[in-house]
Amino acid sequence: MAIFRIRELSPFAICLGCLLALPVVAEVAVVPIGTPLRFTLTDLGTLGGDFSFPTAISSNGRVTGYSSTSILGTSEVAFLYDKGQMTSLARVAPEGNSFPSGVNASGDIVGYAYGTPVVTPFSSAFVYAQGKFFYPDRDEGSDSGAQGINDAGQYIVTSNPSGTQTVLTTLYTHGIGTVLPSIGGDQLFGVAINAHGHVTGIGLTSSGEAHPFLYADAKTTDVGLPPGTTSFSMGALNDRDEVVCTGEAGWYLFASGTWTSLGTPTAPFSQLPSASSINDGGVIVGSGDDAAYDTHGFLYRNGRMTDLNTLTVGALAKYVTVNIPVAINNAGQIAASGTDSRTGWTHAYLLTPLPARYLVTVITEFPAHMISQSGIGLANGLSIKELADNISLQDESLITLTDVAGVDELGRIFAKGYSKQTGELQFYVLTATASGDG
């Protein structure tokens, strides 16, 4: 039985002519650079054992994953973490293990389990919604699993029909299943679904090669291998139809029909690198191992790859190593596994971004005394990238900054950019807030 198993775990043209007549500001007050983005850690605990691992996070911060139920036990049970409490989903498979893969804002969860009411030695896809469990694939000879769910309740199920080598991906909308067209071969393994019901994953071509695909508007498209790669592992898909994956030479982003390299893994991510999630702001999380095969989580933001362990603060930060971040939402919350040096135990953690250094507001025009500096940073050398490192992830998912015009006497930064949703030129004012990492 052949079925894929995925490893768990332009510059914008701006017309400045209207600004050239404004008076030049010889000197402006500059807001001091604060500490770049930081995260606090919350230990989600376990269901009674010494181990838990997250697999997904919803748009509003609910987390799902699986946990051991006793210190010496071997059972691993799906959980839902919400409002500070971890709830067992043991009823999904009363006599077996369960592994969730997605959660939405309503707390609906999908995944796969063993020993479910579908009597089979294989895994069975499950859906947990409105407090009830059901099993969309009833083929007792089929190995199946639900791979993701969006806030509209759409989810995808991959299955290996009994007695075949075929792998199907089925999209369920309001309980009605649609089998996605293949890219030529007999296997299509969906990995992720976005808010629009679009799906990405791995498919076999007619020649038997594994390629990434994107399903949208009732069509499955072979998006080809990233340049210079012969093998890859899929990461995730955001609501802008951007796909991230990992090849043997590094990380890659598929956007607007083109693959782009995000860089080559360097220490501490040089061994077994893996990109796992991307949000609508293009912020990516993933992990890699150092030379000693110690696993570190990373955050890719504003063109920079940063070890997440350099961005955590608070009481747990000095003890917990963030190993594998599995998902990031548009609010910047991250679900990740971490190891506590005091116990050696690995638990699921929620990483919550601290308040932004700058909050962004759209304005209709600049004040009369502001003038463009043609993309050059502020007087103290503050660059666009450094400025963007200090704005909220929520704002970052909606805008791209291109130029800084200046700073007023109150320390507010005036900048230009464009809306990622409409592509329109916009003016912004960035207001400093508390750094939040005290």
C-alpha cells in the first residue's frame, strides 16, 4: 500500500511628484529602536503523561495536538487547548491513538486515528465538530486521514482505497465530498487547505515524479519543482495562495506563479531543515538541527531567518528550547514543541507576540511638513526592514512598507507602502507603543 506520509511535526512603483514641493525637514526627532519582536511562552501541559506535541493553531489561538496520558503509557491522544485548558479527545478512538492535523476558530478538529468505530487495522480520518465525532471515510480496507480544516468548516481527507495503490484527496464542503483531479498520476496527497477552500500538497505526475500542486477554482495545477531541487517536503499554504516548501538546498516560496528561494540553511538550521507554516503576512516558521542534531525553531520575517530561541522572553525562556514550531496564525501566535531543561520533557507551547513597537494606521495624506526621503531610512540609519521588524504581525499581514517620509515632533513615523489586499498606494502613520518585554 503506497501512501505518502508527510513529516510531522516587486518593488511597488510610487509617484513622488506631489511631495517634491514640500519643505525639507532638516532634522527630525527619531523614536529610539526598541527590542525587535519578542514572544512569551505558555506551557500547554499534558493529558497526564510527560509528553505533548502541537499540530495546528486556529485563527483565534486555539491549539490542537496529541499527548501521552500517563508517564509510562504508550497511548497518545488528541487534545484541544482553549482558554487555558487542555481537553482530551480520547472518545475519537476509545481503544487507540489519535493524531489531529487541523483546528478552526470554532474548535472543530480533524485528523486520523486508530481503533475508531470504523473497524480497521489502518488509520481512519476523523472530524470533531460541535462536540461530536464522525468518520468521513467508511472503507474498512482504506488508510485515510483528514489533513486540514478552515473556518468555514471545509476539510480535506486523503485515502488509499482498498486493494489499490491510488491515493485520493477529497474536499468536503457542507458534508459533500469532491475528489480533487490529479496532476496525471494515481496519487494526490493534500497537505493543507486555506480559507478559500484551496488545497496544496504532493501529487504524482504521469511519469511518476512527485511534484507540489495547488488546487483552486476546481482545477489542480502542477506548480513544478522549485529551481535546483529534485526532492522536497511540503510546508503549508496561506490565504494568499502562497506555498512554502523545503528542498535539499533550502526553503522556497511559491507566489504569483513563481518559486523563489528564501535562502540556504545555515547553523543552527543546517541539518534536516523544514518549513512548516506561513501566515498571510508571509511570516514563516519551521525548524532545523545544528551539527549536534539539536533542533531549533526559526522565524522567517522581513527577509531574515531568526532562531526563535533568541526571541522568547519571560520566566520560561531561560529553561525552554523551542524545537519545532508547527503553525503560525495571522495574529503571530505560534504553536510549537519545546523541551524544558529542568525536566527534559517535551511539551506543546503557545508563543504569543508581545505588543508591537509600532501600531499602523492608514491616513489619507502626509502632514504638510513631511517630505519623502526616497526610500532612505531615518536620520539614525533606521531601515525599512528594521522598522518592519517592530510593527505588529497583524498589520504586516495587510501592508508592505516601501518608503519613510519622516518623523514628527511626537515621534510618529510617516511612511508609504501598499495594501497587500488591493495593491493600492497608501500613506501610514506608525505610533510607538511600549516594547512589552520588561
